[in-house]
Amino acid sequence: MKKYALLSMLAVAGLMSCGKDDAKPEIDTTNGTALAAESKVYYSTKIKGQLPDGTGGALSLSVDEEDVMAIDGRYVMISPAPGGDVTEGYYVQFKGDTSGYYKVDYSLARNARQAAGQEKGHGLFKTQDGASPEDSLITIKLPDGVKTGNFVITIAAYSAGGGVSNSVDVTVKLVQPAGLSSLVGTWKFTGEMNHDSTWDRDVYAADSSVGPVYCLPNGPTNFCPSGNCEVASAKELVYRYQMLKNEVVLSSNGNFTSTEVTSYTYIDWAASACGNLVRKTDENTFAIKGGWSYDVATKTLYTVMDENGAAGTEYVYFDKMKVELTGKTAIFFEEEYASEYTKK
């Protein structure tokens, strides 16, 4: 049984301690050199000069989106789509950066990837998997204090054999954290839309499996290897899954923390004997932290899942979803899925 959810909460302390004289000047998005100097392009080395020209041949490049959103102080995430030859990495340059360009090498460890299914938790904040440059994201950490505006990043793919693809310009639209005060607060997951467009609002009900248990010479099992086993018990609870909590807190400073708590009860076959089944219950908490920004004009919520820069962060993800807000009810639309939250 799939459940989806937004998640959140915040953590900001001591940020008001800096005086006026300590504040860094704002960086203008039209100054590519200054913006590049204060940004971090992950898994890259800086090379002097201009981004190499394309060599022709089989290697080509496009991007999933030529216009991407980024939240001030968070991440630019570009999803390249190479074709033809095998890609080893990417060249990246801020437009107007006279100091050089970056060579992104995906033979190094990488953290940011495109979605490849939900490996952890439930909901709109997807975890990802995979391990090749073809499904890797170009990830750039922006400094705090960049003026709202647009800037351009030029990228090209390169191959192990020295091939260079065509270059592609990606326009980054920088937005400020948070926005729309009515979204600030704690939201409880209360429903999800099914594939037939009906709503399931019984999202905290337990999902259980009941079936026969067989007694074999080496102990009980719910699988009969021969297909002709003596049934020891016709109806036993094999497993029980339940979501206990699913909440998101959107804070006024642009941080969020998402928390989901689930319970899973199952038969411990190794510890069980015929006539004496031993059940165990595991309770798991899945939490995500990051930043959010809301575009009032398009009614779109943008989120970056980056654990607020905590040490050891393994993955960084970006997501966007349309929002329909009515009183204390918010519906979040993402592709073919919609989830409902109620403000506490």
C-alpha cells in the first residue's frame, strides 16, 4: 500500500547574531565571475579559459529543462540528457565568468541524482538510486545573498575519448526562500488521490496480510514447497503495516522538516516454532530537511532536500509541485499524483 506525503520542520538558531557590518554584500546575478567565485560546483575542478567547443561526432546533449528554479543559498540542479557516445562527465560555465569553467567528473563519488523510484519513506520527497553519469544531476551550491534574478549556466558533455558535445544554455531563475505566510505551519497528511481520480482519506488505517501457516519438520512457514502441506493454522497475521504519523512543517525562514513514522509487525520465523509463532514490531522514523519557496504567480511550491547542509548528507534532491490552497486544506499535485494535507 503506497502512501505519499510532504514533510517538514525547521531549525534556525543564532542567525541574528551577526551585526550589520558583518553582512556580505549581495551578489548580482549578472556578474558571472563573482557568482562563480562564491558557488560550489560538486565533483569538479576549475580550469582557466572558455568552455571547449564541440568536436562533432556521436556525442550529443540536451537537458530535461532549459529553465530551472533555484532557492537563494541552496542548490541549482540541472538534469542533462546526453546521447550517442558514453558520457564521462560535463563541462560547466557560469555565463560571464572570465575566470574559467568547471570539469565535472562523475567517476568521483556523487550525491545528487535523478529520481529512480522511492527507496526510502513515502511521499513527494523522493529518494533516488542509480550510478552512471547518464542519470546524474549537475549540482551547484549557491551562496546566501544572491539578488533575485536570472543567470545562465552553459554545459557540455565529454567522453573518455576526448569527444565534446554541443553546448546547452540553462537559465536559472533565482527565488527567495519561503513566501505565502498562509503555508507556514504544521501540515498533517490526510489523503491521497488514487489512479482512478478517487480519494483515499483512510491513510492511517493498517494494511495487513492474513494467510495459512504450515508446519514443516524444520519449523513453521507460510510457504509450502511441495504444494501439498498440512495446514497448521488457516488464518494467521503474516504482517501488518501502519503509518502512525506523517507531517510537514514549513517555516517562515524557508526551512522545512518532513517526518513520517511507520510501524511494521511481522512473524519472526527463525524464532518461531510450530504452534508458537513469535511476532516482532519495528517502528521507523523517516525525516527529511531542506528548503522551500512558493511562487504566488504560478501557485508552485519548490523544495530542495539537502538536510540543511548537515555533514554526511548523502543525497540532494529538487522537486516542484502545484498547490491548491482552500482554508486549512492544501492539495499538492505532482505529475499524476496528488496528496492532501490539513493544517494543525
